Amino acid sequence: MSLKIAPADKKLFVVFTLLLALTLVVVAVVVHTDAGTGVLPTSYSAGNTGAKAAFMLLEQMGYAPQRWNSDPRRLEQLLPHTTLVIAEPIAGEDQDVEAVRRFVTKGGRVLITGTGGRIFFPQHRVRPGMPHFQWKAYKAVEPSDLTRGIDEIVMAPEFYFDSTQGETPFLDDDERPVIRFPYGTGEVIWWSSADPLTNAAIREKNNAQLLLNSVGEPGHGQVFWDEYFHQNGKTVVDSIFESPLRWGVLQIALVGMVVMFTFSRPFGPRRESVAIPRTAPMEYVETLAALYHRAGAAHIPVEVVYERFRAGLQRRYSVRTDATTEQVAQTIVEHYAGKADLAHVVNTLREIEASVSDPKFEVTRATVLVRQLHEWSSRLKLATEREQRWK
């Protein structure tokens, strides 16, 4: 037996699915986007320590960079002379680190920054130095393709390289923040800090030129920007379900299930809902009218309706409570939707005010005056939203 779903249930399911998909997209954007400091130099981040500007610079300069989120073991499939940018990596598994080494050995180039480089290339000694809390300038000391078009760069390194190992193209006193050395048939360019490619520092001095020189000439090989080692091998879905965001996703799913269950088809027979009338039953109206008639109190309904009429005038047209009969009549004539005779209005108001204190007032005349007040109220739009809703 095929399962039949009502059209209304199908629409509800589609709406819920779209909302869930939108939530996941927003979460993914939040994971990849940062507007502040204290984050890794990822190509997704527009914060001070992010590297979105560097990635966009490579795009504008014709390098056609791509983000690398795949397993590092797939690096072996890349062509020689491919450049991989690994900015401040987080330590991964040994097989991932070894895959990067094999990539360089077979002719690849790696631009790596920060202390994470010691995990990939531990044979190159570094020495700690006095941390610089402000950017410091380092001058180019020897002509090479790394120093082409550069007088000096600025960064704030926390360690320096041993001068006896590799090429150290920049120097200040005995501080060497950049090193280049061959590795198999490829090469490694290691910056002690990612500062020159961050959004906050890429515009300083010749930092942008250092990035371009380190990546190489455009068109001589593909360029990949690593994001795998920023996630420690985790996908966006993994990041979501290992963070407090998973509880938000779970709650949304539960709410969606409850909503779908609430609006699903009923299990029992359908019955017409009982519509409760919004107007007062005529029995009540007739009983109240008979009570006033038996008591000979026709003036009381006129008094009640007239008080409400004056209150409506005060609320809508700011008529004072102590306004004279002529002033009230003038307001009615000025705002009346149609023609109204001032003398007639004045006479009617005086009759109403006189009837209030007349316990022997005739029922027929009281009915005429109440109808007149209701007509004025309607034409002057004195009824409140609640009264209009119950009409």
C-alpha cells in the first residue's frame, strides 16, 4: 500500500527542509568567517589575523589559487612545481605529515609559516628569540628571487633560524626570520611568522611582494592554499557535531518533528469545529430591553450610549469633557461624513441631555435618539478596534 501525503503536509515538509538547509549554511559560514583577532590565518577569515586578503591577491595576480581541504595523501596526484601554502598548521597525524614531505620530495614547493613547520621538517634547527610585540623590519641581505623588488619586510617572529642551514635572505642583527632549503627535488620556504600574509600586515612594507616571490611566477605551476591542517583533518560537519552547535541542530530537528507531527493528518474522523458566535445572543438583548421597559427607564440606555459617544469624541477629536453643546455639535458637523445641519445636531444633543434626567422619557423617542447616536458614531468612526472587530 502506497503512503499518501496530503498537499498541506508536503508544503510543510518542504518549508522545514529549506529552513534546516538555511541553518546549516549559516553555521558553515560562521565556521569559516571571522571578523576579529585570535584566529588562524585561514583564507576564509577577514579578521586581522586571517589571510583572505592574501588569497584574493593571488587571484588578482593570475595565480588562480585553490583551497585544499582534501586528504594530504592526494597531494601525490599533483603535478611537479605545484606550490602549497601551509600557514600556521595544526599538527595532524603522522601519515598526513609524511604525505606533505613526499609531495616536496617529488618536486613540489611548500610555503610554510610558524612553529608548526618543525613538525614537518624537524631536521632544521631553530632557536627561540625575544618575542616582538610590534612589527620589526628585516632588510634583504642578498639578491635572489625571494628578495626581488624588496628592500625590507616587517613581521613579529617568536623564533629565528640557524644561519648555517639553508638560505636566509632577510636579516636584522642576528635575527633571521625566513629560510629556504631544498628537500628532495623540491624546496621549502619557511617563515617564522605568518604576519606578512595576514590581513593586518600584508599592506606593510614589501610583505605582499614577499608572498608573491615565495609562491613563484604566475603560470609556472598550480597554487593551493591549505585549509586541511587548520581543521586538523576535520570537515565542516565534523566541526559542527563536535561543538556546542550540535545541540542547536538537534533542537531544530526536534522542533521540526514536533511541528510536522502537530500538523499531520488526524488519526480519527473529521468533525466540523463549533463556531462560537461573537455577537451577544438575542435572548440577552431582548431580556435587557424588557427589563428597561418594565422599569420605565428608557432614559438609562440613552445616557449610557451618550456617555460612550462623548468618550469617543474626546478620544478621536480631543473634545473636552466640559465642552458645551454647541462645541460638540460643531465638531460633529465638521467631521461628519456627509451633510449635517448644525441646528438639527444642536437640538438633538439638547434633547439627549434633557432625557438623561427624565425618568418618564418615552421609549419610542429613546430608540430614535440611540439610533441617531449610533449613526453619528459610525460616520465619525468613533468605534474602537475591539468594537469594530465584534460588529
